[in-house]
Amino acid sequence: MADAPQEPSIPERPRLFWPGGLSARLLTLTILFVAFGGALSLPPALASFEEQWLLDRVRAAELASVAPEVAPDRKVSEQLKAELLKGAGVEIVAISNDKVRSLVFAAPKSNVGPYLVDLRGGVGLDLLAPFRTLFSAPGSRMRVMAPPRFRTDLNARTDFVEFVAPDAELKKALTGYLFRVITIIGFVSAISGFLVYLTLNLFLVRPMQRITYAMERFRADPDDPHARVPLSHRRDEIGRAETELDRMQADVRVALNSRARLAALGEAVAKINHDLKNMLTSAQIASERLAALKDPKVTQALPRLERALDRAVKLASGVLAYGKTQEAAPEPQPVPLRPAIEVAAEEARLSKEGVRLVSQVAAGDQVTADPDQLHRMLVNLMRNAREAIEHQEGRRRRGQVSVSVVYAATVTMIRVADNGPGVPERAQARLFQPFAGSGRPDGAGLGLAIARELAQGHGGDLVLAETSPKGTVFELRLPGGSGRAPGRSRAARSPAS
């Protein structure tokens, strides 16, 4: 098979050199911007310099024009004329009296015509005039007209003073002034740029470098304790970025720990699931043999044992409740609430001697839910309440867990309250997150997460209704009201389990 023709490679365009670091770019840009600002001031500075230079020549020419008028015979010798023109730096001097122009000093005619510079407007030179002078042809001459200053006291009314002179001397002065200004602008740009660079580097670049370094270390090793960005407690955008990055790193660590624990849980489940099924099968066979006995006590305890074994077999077949990708869809049906609470309390190890159950549910109350999943939700809530009470240090009063039901129009609310120490504030934000919501060091943080997932699978929810040092109330909301008055609680008490 012939090789496919290769497309001609496009040569990469050459790229201009550009500093890679943020600090170098900031310094370069600062110097360039300050230099650009100084360059914008060049045209008006040059125009002002040229205007002042020309006005000095006008005043000298104006003073020279007075010499013939004050001379005894109104005549000036050639030697004095040459000295006056040389001192004024001009070739021709003329004045205009009452709109009549007269030549005061004249020079030999030249083939090069002068260009006009008119200073009579009172607004100064235009900004392009200095550049016309700088780039004029060699040997160029200029004709300058300006209002008088010293001839106002004479008898005749002078309209303007005029002189013609080569622009070589002005061009030389402008060139020197331009280089001096450029040197000053360059020096100021470098100093200003460096000072601005130091300031921005201190308040912006250095904090950003710390944030970037912390992000790089966190990406390399999230468990590295030095990967946390040091908080400066600033109240600007940098401080907010540091705070949000610190919070994000904490959330990511929690998520990574959760994933690690889930992975370990899945690996452990894969190892024990087969043996657990065999054990449960043996227990079921033993319960069937016990059923053949006619002992009244065995007959009374056997149904609870069979229900417990059935639930254990279902959990083992599903590879544990939270190890599955998704919970099985619930099969809602009317469930008598009071017996369900008593069975769940027994499995949660509530007793008359220890933490006791106070049921405020009437005998006829019922809910619409999946029986097995309702049992798991109630067991998790009651077990959490019992463990919180038993782990409370310095406790003196007796622990109890109260269960009541409130019927609304479209929802049934089962309230599970305890008189324990309450949920710690640091645990409330992640209360329903797996492996993160436990308020006890030895807690896995799965009970409430499982219960809430099961409640949401029914179309309801599990919420923390209230908590304080006097106790905690969880509210299990399930769809389907009983038609009783909304908000009215069934308060018929049953004996404690």
C-alpha cells in the first residue's frame, strides 16, 4: 500500500522576544508606559522651546530696529549695522507701522525662500512646527513675525516686528534640547518604572507567586502540609483569592479522603462479601431448624431473627448500602409507624436501662414508604442519637430519644429528637457528606448520608431541624399526607422500649 502524501509543513513564524516571568513583563511594560507618557510631552515641550527662542530673537531684532530712529542723522554705519544684525542673529529686520511695512536692515538677496513662522496669534506655535524645523533642508531660512514689545511708546503705531534668519542655529538648539529632554524622560521612566515595579511586585506579584507555588505543591502532593497558601488576611482581591484557595484545598482534601475510604471500602467488601453470604446462609438454615422447635420463647423471638437475617442477606447481595453505585428504587406501601419505630429502636440498642425510647406515635399512625428502607433510616437516626448521648463527657441526666409524627397536606414528617450534646458547629456544614459529617472522632459519617439518600429516593428529604447543647432534632420528610390537620402532631405516648 502506497504511503499517503504528507502535507507540507508550515514553517513557524519567528516570535518576538518577550520576557516570560510576570515580574519581568511588569517592569518592561511599566518603563514603556512611562516612556510613552514622556514622549507625548515632547511636541509641546519642543514647541514651547522654539517659541521662546524665536521671541528672544524678535526682541533683539526689535531693539536693533530702534537704532536708526534714535541716531542723530537717522543713519547707521555699515559697521554698526553688521554688529546689530550679528548680535540679533538675523539677516533682515522690518517693521510695520500703521499697516505700512518698511525695511530697517536689509541683506543681500538669497535664492532660498524663507518659510513663515507667525507668532502674532497669541496661542503659540503648533505642535508640528519644531519638527518642520528639525527636518528642514540644509540652508533653509525662516521669516518670523511677532507683535512688538519695546516700540509701543514711540509715536508711530507698530503692528508687528519681522526678521529673516537662517534656521541652522535654531535647529542646533532644538536638537540639543531634544536630546536633553529624551535623556531626562529616559531617566525618569527608568526610576518611575522601577519604583512602580517594586510597589506592584510587593503588593501583587509576590502574593501571586505564593499562591502559584502553593497550587503547584498541592497538585504534586495534596497531603503536603506545606502546600497550604499562607493567609495574609488582606481585605482586597489577593486576600480573597488566598482564602478561597485555602477553602478549595480543604474541600479537595476531604473529597480525596472520601474517595480513598470508598476505594478501601469497596476492596474490603469485595473480599468479605462472599464469606458473609455463606455465614448468613448458615444462619438462615439454623433459624429454620429453630422454627421446628416448639419452645414458646423461641417461637416469640424467631420472627425478629428472620427479619434481621432477611435484611442482612439483602444488604450483602447489594454489596453494602453505600458501596453500591445507586440505591435500589423504593417500593412504597402503607407501613404502620409505631411497630416500625419499636423494631428500629431495638436494633439501634435503645433500652430501658440505657438510652430509652419515648414514642409519641399513636397506634393507628402509618406512613407510605418502603418498609426496609424506612427501617434503615430510623435505625441510623436512632443509633446516631444514642452514640452521641453515650459519648457526651460529664453527662448526668438520663438519655432519651423521642419520636413523633406530624401530618401535613402532602407530606409526613417524622421528628427524631434527643437530649444529647447537639451537633458541633464545625460538623454542620458537612453533616450529610459521607466520611465527612461525623462529629465524633470514631464515627464514619455514613449513617446520615445513607438516611438522606434513602429519603430523597422516596421524593422526600432529611434535614437538621434544630440543634443546641440541650439536644438535636432531625426531621424525616416523606411524601404523602394522611388528610389530618396540617401541623398537628400525634402525641399519644407508648411505653418506652
